[in-house]
Amino acid sequence: MTNFKTSGSYYPWIIVGLLWVVAFLNYFDRILITSMRDPIIGEFHLNDAQFGLLTSAFLWSYGILSPLGGFFADKYGRKAVIVFSVSVWSAVTLWTGFVSSFNEMLAARVVMGISEACYIPAALALIIDYHRGRTRSLATGLHMSGLYAGLALGGLGGYIAELWGWRHGFRVFGLFGILYAVVLLFLLKNSKPVQEDGDQPDILVVEKPLNLFHSFKMLFSESSFRIVLLYFCALGMVNWLLYGWLPTFLKEHFSLSLGQAGIAATGYVQIGSFIGVVCGGLLADRWSRSNPKARLYVIIIGFTLGAPFLFLMSSTSVFAIGIMAMIIYGLARGFNDANLMPILCQIVDNRYIATGYGFLNFLSTIVGGIMVLIGGILKDAHIDLSVIYQVSAVLMLLATWSLFAVKIKRTA
């Protein structure tokens, strides 16, 4: 195999660029439906519970299949899983543009969740394979910024629906994704995972083929992985409470219109996150040359600053302060997204990193989805969203400080 890790090669960054587009589609395709509520409800005569079920079904299938998607990436190779995932979810996006009933659309959302579950662990693992310590966090963070772009621009679905009808967007972006999967088939190349300090010799990888049970056993034997898992669960709770209820909170708390609240809820946090993945990636890569715990400390610093600003956002009555708080919280989230996968490489065997990230995704998504439901139940019980966000900020801070107990095994 051609060695693309030479210092003069641009291919590791081409990988990031190719996968940035996929990351954008990953979130854009899944979020597109949320901005097309009215025409979809009108055509299929749905109630809000049925429309909400379309997103819930996606989240449940996505979360449950994430560990398996990560395992496939570890066992069968990153490229195959990525191309398969993009092909299937793009075909499902195209299919959604032709569905004729609610049940058919619900089935499409379940299949989309299954196929998208395979992508993120495989993509991050491929980037990690190509990028060693001095570029690892920045490369990971730049890829994650594609998710932010897809989330932020998913609101364009409403304009697409107004101009050409709700089916048009699914058909166009589904077809684009299918064609782009063909591009990936020819341009993506697997790389032999880099040997980290402290990894076992390669001969052991050959003698002991991967299986799912053994992978889980090895992951959960690491106390540091269990700590990171609990931390990521807390982050999932807070993030999904923001995704699910921030527009409503901003509308009620700051007396905004529905449109203003929707734009503010996605825009300011995503701006902060984009800055965070770039700055947090650069800082961690540079600092890690002299301190093996640098990536861990960047996350801790991020949310030690960011969590109090989430508390401030829920407490202030001044919208300008709320905007500043959302940007700084987004900055902390960007610090996390740039460094979580590199940290995983420092605490578990590299043979299991995609499986490990898949399990993090699984538990975070499932628990986060439950918290969205609990948020609605608490709101129906007349508990203000500001109180829910204040408690979330405290939980996030405590979970972040638990990372001090993580033991770094190797440099990355």
C-alpha cells in the first residue's frame, strides 16, 4: 500500500476535506425534515406526536446501531463502512422524496438511522489513522465542523419547501449523496492504523481476530473508558436538551419570534463550536508535544468556562448576554469535539477505537433522547426551562471535572 503519511504528502488533509462534505450531508440530511414540518403534516394529516416520532425513530435506530457500526469499521475497514453508509443513507434520503404514506416515511427514517450510525466512528477512525499527534486534534475538529454546518444549514429546508415543495430537497440531496459515494469509492484509501506508544505489537492483531464481545470486554476493562463514557452521557443529555428545547426557551425567555428563536438557537452555538474546533484543535496539538494530557486538559478548560456560561444564559434577561453565553458554550463544545477521539486513542487499544466511539455515541444518543422527553414532561409540570438548563450546567461541570481521573496510557 502506498504510504500517505510522509511529511510532504497532502493526502491526510484530502481525507479531511472529502469527509467534511460527508459530515455536512450526515447532519443536513437528518435535520432537513425538522424544518419542513408544516407541509409534511399537511400532506399526511399527522399530529405532532406522529411528526415527533419521525425524529425519535431515527435517534433510537441510530443510537442502538452505533456500537455495531463502529465494530464493523474496526473489523472490515474504514473505507468500506464509510462508502456503504453514505450510499445507503443517501438512497434513503432520495426515497423519502417519493414516500406515499406516514408508515413508509417512518420506515425510511429507521433505515436512515441505521445507516448513519456507521459513519461517524469509521470517519473519525480513518482521520486518526492518517493524522498523528501534531495534527490529530485539528484534523478531527475540522471534520466535526462539517456536522455544525449541516446542522446550521438544515433550516434551509423550509425555504426549499416554500419554493419547490418539501420532496424536492430530499430528492436533490439524496441524488448528490449517491454520486458522492462513487467519488469516495475511488478517492478514499484505507491506512494501516498508526502504532501508538504502548500499543501491543502488530503480530498480536493478526493472531487474535476481532469479535464484538471481545471488543466490548477490552473497552470496559479500562476504567478511563468508563469515566469518559459517563462524561459523554452527561454531554449528550445537555446537548440534546439544547437541540430539543433551546428554540422554545429563547422564544419564551427573550420574547423572540419563532423564526428569530430558531435562527438564534442554531446559529450562535454553531459559530462558537466552529471557532472551538479550530482553536481547540490547534491548542491541543501544540500543547500535546510537551504534555501528554494536553488534549484532556483542553476539554476540561473548555467546559470549566463553558458550563457557567450555560448557567448564565438561562439566568439573564438581556439577550445580548445570552448570545455571548451561547457562543462561549459552543466554544467549549468545539474544544470537546476536536479532542474526544484523540483522547480515546490514548486510553484504549487502537484496534477498538471505532467500536469505542460507537458505544459512546450509542449511550449519549439514547440518554439524550430520553432527556428531550423528560424536558417536555418537566415543562408540562410547569418547571421553567431556565431551571432545567441551570441544573444541566451544574451536571456538565461535575462530569467534566471527573475527567481528571482519566489515566493517559500513550501519547497521541
